[in-house]
Amino acid sequence: MFGATLVLALLAAMTACSAGSSVSVPPDPDAISIGFTAEPANLDFTRTDGAAIPQALLYNVYEGLVKLDADGKIVPLLAREWTVSEDRRTYDFRLHDGVTFGNGQPFTAADVKFSIDRVKTEWTISLKSKMDVVERVDVVGPAHARVVLKRPSNNWLFDMTTRIGAMFSPSGVADLATTPVGTGPYAFATRKRGDSIVLRANPSYWGRKPTYTTVYLKYYKDPTALNNALLSNGIDVISAITTPDSIGQFETDTRFTVLQGTTNSEVTLSFNNAKAPLDDKRVRQALMYAIDREAVMATVAANRGTLIGSMVPPTDPWYEDLTGLYPHDPARAKALLAEAGKQNLWLRLRVANLPYAVSSAQVVASQLADVGVSVSIEPLDFPAVWLKQVFTDHDFDMSIIQHVEARDIVTFGNPKYYWGYDNPKVKSLLAGADTGTPEQQVTAMREVARTIAEDAAADWLFLFPNVVAAKKKVTGLSDNLVSESFDLTGLGRR
């Protein structure tokens, strides 16, 4: 997910003390090395929130019955086909034959039941609630699983393309934090904390063999070190350039290909709606009017992102341009603060210590100072500290993080989610959108988006662009990043 006077010193320290990888990558044509900025805290996405774990493991080590393709379409994976009953409650999945887990155990319909049931009984992350709609899973035959829902759900099959749809073996869940076991084209090999994860091609993989037999996922806290690693031949791909003003050096270098597309990654200024003074709608609205989102995007993303106005990217079917709801209007911001009796506010802005978040925080703090709001920026180590203190303990006034999960607007229907937004109308609309027809879903979801925007439930600064830089030899990279996974399965080479 996710997701600053102290900031200048921090940035200097981060630049001086890069967490750049020290693993020596052999000059092997069958190996590829990919650079990332956010390292997983561990390898268990059933008990640890955040996007870094599924980014590394989903579709690569773990597979589900279905997946999202590069265009955001639901396509078969472990299920070769499926049918849906007329009442939209029963899904019959026919599984591929000859699929095994990395530990040698066969994959059958019994594992589908085990995996779906386990989300409800053993998972602890916030996304587990997406499986609550399941009434039961029946093992009809070794290659036939039937899932019966409590009610029709437009969301459930889409959600099965995310981490909650990952399939597990009962004999492979003893130590998920250090030893993930899936059916995917890659098997986990080693991890060096603070440095890298190594994946090896699964020799018994049931599907198309991957082009690269070894993949090094290398982690750099400092974006300059990440860029330099590609420039100096230390890695082959930058998964996402986090400092857009540096893109030009790759675009003008004939050694590299630069791809730009869109994402689901809403860079969100989160408000703690459940805590004073941000439990006052007027205060939240004042902050919205005080912030010039175009200036934030220009500074942080070199104008390569997209302004959105709510928690909906343009790739979602219910997107509506809501960017005009809160134009930059400092005078209106001051008036609202005066009306609320909050002319001398002091707020804690606790952000992930990631480049885009720290840079965004500096711009936001400066703009809020212009309307009389003092901001203390506190960068927190990501993911561990930010997840604990902000996401879990709700110890913040404001925060900045990328929310990368697809269709995560539904989190505004959960009052226990970290931004503490509680609106019965939104909960009712979300429920109706899930059970209604596809047309009713679009109408209801648009109303949800407009309602949370009008309520100033958060400030969606911009949608982060997907900018990937790679050596010319690497093919198969996608322009858009629409799933939780950095999908290695389509990569090739010249």
C-alpha cells in the first residue's frame, strides 16, 4: 500500500547511506536483475499488510485460479475455465491437470477449499474481509472446485486475482514468512534482508517455462542508487522510477528502453477522520482547498502523473473526473478554518520514508503553512514502522502513501480502516454496487466516489505513473501496472 524540518537531513542520510544491493549478479544470459524501492518486511502476505510482498511473489511464486492480464482483464490461470450460475452465486472451476506445488505436492480442488477457507480462519490482513462473501467451497472432484457465495458479488472474482486468491498447499504453510510455497513458474531460493530476494525457475512448472531461470529482486532505499545501478550495469530493469525528473537520462541513452503507462497507485494524503481536528469536515475541506495538486504532481512526478479527484483511476469503469471539486483556493481554506475555530492548527504528517512520499510531504507542508496550518513531517521506516504506527495503530493526523491495490475505494466502507471514515450511506452504496447488475454497480460506485470526495475523506494528490526503464535486451515489460504483481511471466529477451 502503501505507502517530512527533519526531512532534508533524512534525505541527505538516505543518499549517503544507500541500501543498495551488494549481491553479485553473475553475467548469466538466463538471469535478470530488477531493482525496487520498497522491500518486503517478510514473505507472508497472509499476515503482513503492504504491497511489497505480492509485488514480488504473486503470479511468480503464488498463483490463483484467475489473474489480471496487462489490460486489466480477468483471465484463467490455475482454472482452465469456469462457469457462473444464473443467480450469480455459484462458481464452478475446472482445474488444469498435472499442477504441483514447489514442494512436490499435487494441486487439486481440495487445495482450493483449503486456501479459500484459510483466508477466513488464518489470515490477519485487512483484505481478508473480501472473502467473507463466500458461503462454502465444495470439492466436486479432484479437478473440480465449486464456490458458493452468500449473495451475488460483482467484486469477488476480481478480488480472486489479488493476493487473497493465492493457492496454498496444507503442507506448505508452516513458515510462510521465510519459505513461500506456490505453484508458480518460480520458486523462492534465498533472501538477504535489506538487499535482495532470489527466485529460481520451477523445474516442474505446469505452464510455459519462464525465459529467465534466475531472477534477482534487488532493493534500494535511495532512488539515486537505484538509477545508478541500471546506469552502471548492476541491474537490468528499474521496476518503477520513483524520481520522474531523472527519467530523461534513460530516455536519451540508447542502451535503454523507457515505458510509461498508468497504475492503480493513488498517492493519497490520508486524513484521520476519527480523530480531532480532522473529524470536522470543514477542517478537511480547508486542507483540500489549501493544496495545489498540480504543483504537487509537478514537483514529485515531473507532471507525468494523472490528477483524479477521488479514489478511482481512469482504468476503472466508474471513473469520473472529480478534480474540479476542490480547486486551489487558499482564501476559502482560511475561511473554513475560521468557521471551524481552527486558525492555529498543528498537525502531524507521518509519511513513509519513500522518495515520492517525502517529496510530496514537503510541498503539502509548505502549502498548508500558507493558510496558517503548521505541519510536523515525520518520515517513518517503510514498511514495518509505517504499517505498525499509522496503518495498524492509527497514530497520525495525516499521512502520505501510494494505495496500489485495485479498486481499493471499498476501504471507505470499513470504519476500522486506518483513515477512520464512517459513512452509512457509503457502506450502503458499496453493498448495493456489489450485489446489483453491472450497470447498477457503475452508478453506485460513481456515487461512492463523489460522496467521499465531497466529504473530503482524503486528498488524492495524483495517480502515480508507471515508468519502467530497462536494458534493450529485456522484452515483455508492460506499460501499465494494474495488478499487485510485478509479473515476471511475460518477460523475454532479444
